[in-house]
Amino acid sequence: MINGNRSEWDCTKLFYAILYSDCIHGLSAAVQSNVDDLRKFRNEEFAHMTQGLLTDAEFQNAISKVHVAFQELGLPTVQIQAIKNETSFPTKELRDVLNKVDDLKQELQVFEDQLNKDISPFCILPPKPSHEVAERDCEVANVTEQLKELKKPMKTA
């Protein structure tokens, strides 16, 4: 940390520098407490979540802690308020996938329209007769049996 590039510090180094550094003298108890609250939030409720998701109540509770800490530190809270009002947090990757899904849906619709337009029916059946149809199961069975017999190879004597 002594010779490191501060612009490359992660949250852990930043919190450590603010809370425990000898270079920052005279931190008030309120500032130290609020920075520590943000550190705990980051570690316990955000970075090391076991399930990777929060219920609405858990999210509102967590964002309220951050909002209070920022207010107490005199930091702007406009972006925190905007996050508090969000209902979902789509990433760039998710947006890309959703855009791809939309593109594929449009492509599918084009293919379906083309298929319905270009393909004519290949089998047009006549309408059902208006009269009663006599069943001829026995005759059909006899003809089927005769066809099977004709298919058998002839026996040579």
C-alpha cells in the first residue's frame, strides 16, 4: 500500500487506508463508524453473499444502510436513491442476450410468414360425405390377407 497506485485499490485496501492508516489523523467517531458500516455492508451483505440474491425486504434494508451512511458522511445520495427505486439490475451481458432473443424472434416470424406464404397445401381432401358410410371391415381384412399372400415368395416344387 505504501508505494501502490491508489487508483487501482480495491474496496478492502480503501477501507483499510481510511480506517487504520496513520496518515489520516483525527477521524471523527461518526466518520469512522459510517465508513466501517459501509465496509461491513460490502463484506457481509454484498461481496460474500451465499445465495447471490436478496429478497425485496433484504434489498431495501441493505440500501437504506448505505443511504444513511452516505448521508452521515455528507456524500451525494442521488445515485443510491435511483438504485433503491430499481426493480431489476440487468447487466450488459444480459441485455445482449435479450437483444439476441428479440432478433431471433423477429427472424423466426419472418421465416414463419415466408413458410405460410410460399407453401401451398399438398393434400386437399374432399369433404366428408353427407350420407351414412357402410363399414366393410370384413372385406378390407380379406383383401389385406390376399395381398399378404401375393407378397410371399412362391414355393418351387
